[in-house]
Amino acid sequence: MALSETERQNGGHQLVAAELLWGAFAHCLITVAQNEGLPHRSHEELRFVAEQLSISQNLERWRSDFGAAGKLHVHFYHGNLTQGELRTHTQATIKAVQQLLRML
């Protein structure tokens, strides 16, 4: 997550920053999956981990956080987010990563 922050704040490339943040989120989900014995080798399996977190914690937020982080991942390849969307999804993903790190 620190690399993403550095990339965003020091005049770096927004696409790279978005992908680095997706990576931080995905790796947190991988750790959760490993701890829980859940599959974690594909995008769909990571979505499943987020859904399981939503179910187990009775919080819809993990599904929406996965969606926000996933949009950052797609943005890396297509550059399709507006600055407002990028800011919104970045903030949501940072909060999600911070929450996941507290859980680990």
C-alpha cells in the first residue's frame, strides 16, 4: 500500500498506483483465505473470499470493497475511471486494506 501512496503523491503514474493498491487488497484477501482454508488462486476465488467475509461478519461492505478494488485493477489496463471515480475507489480500497490488516 505504501508504494501505491508514493506513486499517487509524488507525481507518479495513476494507473500504476491503482494496480499497486489492488495488489495490496488482493494479497490481504489471499492471507485471509489461507488462514481460513479457502481457495485463492483466481480473481473469482478472491471474490468468493470477500463474499465469505461479508457473510461471516454480516457486512455487505466486503462485496462492495472487492468491487472498488476490482475497478482499480481494471483501470490499470483500460484507464477507464474518471478522477472522481478513481478517488472514490482508491479511498474505499485503502480503508478496506487497513481493516483487513487489522484482522490479520
